[in-house]
Amino acid sequence: MGGKGNGAGIGIPVGKNEEVVTDIVGLTHEGEGVGRVNGFTLFIQGALPGERVRAKVLKLKKTYGYAKLLELLVKSENRVDAPCPIYKQCGGCQLQHMSYEAQLAWKRQHVVDNLVRIGKLEVAGEGAGGTAAGQDDSVSADGGVASIASGRRTAVVVHPTIGMDNPWRYRNKAQVPIGMAKADLDDGASGSLIGGFYARGSHRIVDMDACLIQHERNDDAVRRVKEIGSRLGVTAYEESSGRGLLRHVVVRTGFVSGETMVVLVTNGTKIPNVQAFVEGIREVLPDVRSIVQNVNKKSTNVIFGDETRVLWGNDVIYDELDGIRFAISARSFYQVNPAQTVALYRKAVEYAGLTGDETVIDAYCGIGTISLFLARRAGRVYGVEIVPEAIEDARRNAELNGIGNAEFAVGLSEDVIPRWREEGIVADVVVVDPPRKGCDQALLDTIVMMQPKRVVYVSCNPSTLARDLQVLEAGGYRTVGVQPVDMFPHTVHVECVVGICRVDT
């Protein structure tokens, strides 16, 4: 278990640059293999549970370290060859070397572990080491929906992760950072543009023309924009100096409509040869309906700036989810995996237990996606969102679909919902779909104060979900059913829909 190291620190049984042999006992939330050497934890990128590996220690902290995988001594039965040729360099995916069935099982277990460790919840069927499928004899044939409505259960049911039949080419949006080819940077001349994902743990762009989780039209659009920009002498933004023009190319594709939007994110308002650029894009991309410029002059990792202008075509493209039509602008939040979004939102509607008479509040409504799904089954839906442009989109989308029982307001949920209550609007169901940081404490306090019969929580982060469920449980609610949904195959991300009921209902 030893090797050539430069000596371990005090109390640390391994040294930097030492080669070690270790068994992999788990995966981190970032997809790294977890090994232990004499009780000391090492995180090893590319290693899978059940494997024995030889690795080189790269970095040491007081209680853990990082190591590089050198050799597989015992291989996991779940290991597969990653089909992407740049998988090891690119930071976009983390789990392509794991079979898809194993990914789905790991994502469910990741949710379970957070619910137990952070949320202090009891999960049904987890008595035998957490390997159960998430169902027990008392789970009803309806997947626990009736239980959510009645509040019968004491243990939380975490169902098997809903996966995809074909977990490739699922993304409808590409956000690609742009740089200059290294030779062009060295000689100081303008030249070819490169674009791709950042290499793991860096801001070094790995150039690529094809991404296996992107829709082919997105790949084609990015490749064509790089070619046209290079031909026209467009420069790429350089983080270190703040010079250069093109920062990102963002492409959105409607899976149902077939429409494409191209967004050029620039470090300045003026694009040289802009008409030639636009004509070049239109000539090679027959499905393009919108070419937009977004100006971002700030020194920031945030992709979009505040100013957006249409260079050609419409300011939106259109697409459909489960028969509902949506207008999507350059900065709209719109789920990137349409097939799994339908599965996610259908489950949210199911957990809401709607009969047609309920008043529902959608507390992070965005452009109204969940709200409009709910409105087809509810008496009335009220959506609230802090971004004014999103609310404009939500109202436009309701009108686009002839949905008259959905109403939208701009503001913080914790401010708007009490005002609605004063106006006599009392929610039977509250739906939340917060960002990764989870719900604001003030919103959770508002929900507990309002005491709706049911809460449906759509989560993109199991740890903040578990934290928020603990608050709701302390406020008189019971977590009943959790449905993980694989929105981002081959990455470590997992979304969940959670059914929660008031304990006295």
C-alpha cells in the first residue's frame, strides 16, 4: 500500500506523489470514487465502487486527499467504455464510464443518503443497507399518490429513478464558451475560434465539434458559428485581459417545433461585419428563426448580461411540452431535457392530487411551465417569480395556450403570497421549484404559516431538498413520496419530485 512519496503530514498516513492501492467504497456527489488508505479518505476521479485501483496521491488536506487513477486492478461490473472521445478531458459529464442502469441506482441512493443524513427522515425499505428498490409491501399501485393525499405513511417512499430509453442527445440548449486556438494566441493574430466545455477543474476550453448529450442541431449551429466567426476575423473574449469580443455561443432548439435560436454573447455592443455574420448563419442553418446578441461587459462567470437585442428574426422560438406551447426567449429558464421534463411535471401534477377545484400557488413559476401543467387540472393557479421578464413570458404562454385560470405576479414569494392571502386567496396546494440553493427560509415560514393541505417540492439539489424538508416536517408536514427523475444522464445531477402532506389531513 505504499510507494514513492515525499512523506506524509503529521497524522496523515500517505504522502504527496505516493502510489497507493485502495478499494473504492462509494462515489462523491461530484462522481469521484471514494477510497481509504489506513482510514484516510482519497477521492479518485474515474474510479467506481467495487473496484480496486492503483492511484497516485496528488493533493492532501487534513482529513482527505485527491489521487489520480493509474491502474484498475479489479474492475466493476458497472464499468463501460465512455463513447465520447474527449470524455476524460471534458468536464461536462462525470458518469459516462458507469452503465446507465448503475447511474440510475446511484442517483436514487444519493437522494436517499441526503434524506437520511441531512433531513433525518426514515426511508422505507432501507433497513438492509439501502439497496432496496424504494418500495415496500404497503406502497399502493398508484405509486403512493393516495398515501400523499391521506397522509397515512410514516416512512418516506423513494421510488426508483425514472430514466430515459435513449439517454443521449437530450439537451435542447448549448452554452459554449469561446476562445482562440493556441497558435493564434501565440502569434498575436486573429484566427480560428474554438469552443467547447471547460476541462475538469479549470477554465481551459476543450474544443469540440460534437457533444453526445447535445441535440445534433445545437452541435451543428455552434460549429457553423465558429467557422463563420473565424472567417470574419471575430476575436474571442480572454478572461485574463478582458479583451476580445465573443464570449459564448448559446443555441436553443425546439424538439417539437424544430426551430433554432442562436445567441451571440459579446464583450461589447459592436460586432464587426455583423450583417455578414447574420447572413452566414442564416445561409447554413435553415431552421434558425432567431439570431440574438446579448451584451455582457462584466468580469464575471455569469454567461448573460442585462442587454439583449435581436439581430434578425423573432425574439423567441416556440416549442411544446405535453401539448402545451411555450415561447422561449434568449434568457428564459426552460428545462433542457424536454422528454424528462414531461415526466417530472406529470409527477408533480400527480402528487398535487388535483380534482379540478383546488387553488394552487406555484412559488417559483419562471415562464409558467409547471403552472400551465397544473392549470389543466386545478381550479385556479397563481404563479409568482422575482424576474419580471419571466412573468411576461408566463403571461404570454398562458395566452398562447388559451389558459385563463392562471394568474402571475412579480415579486418574492414570501412577500406576494401573504398579500394574496389578505385578498382571500388561500392555497390548497403549494408547488415550489427553487434553484440549487433551495427555498428561502422566509418562503418555508410562509408555507408553514399558511398550512396548505399539500406541498409539492421539485428539487434539483438533494442536499438543500433534505434541509428544507426538515423545516416543513417541523412545521406540521409529512414527507410521503419522493420520485427521482434523471434529467441529466451521464452527469451527477438528479432532480426529484416530492409529495408532502399536512399531518392532520
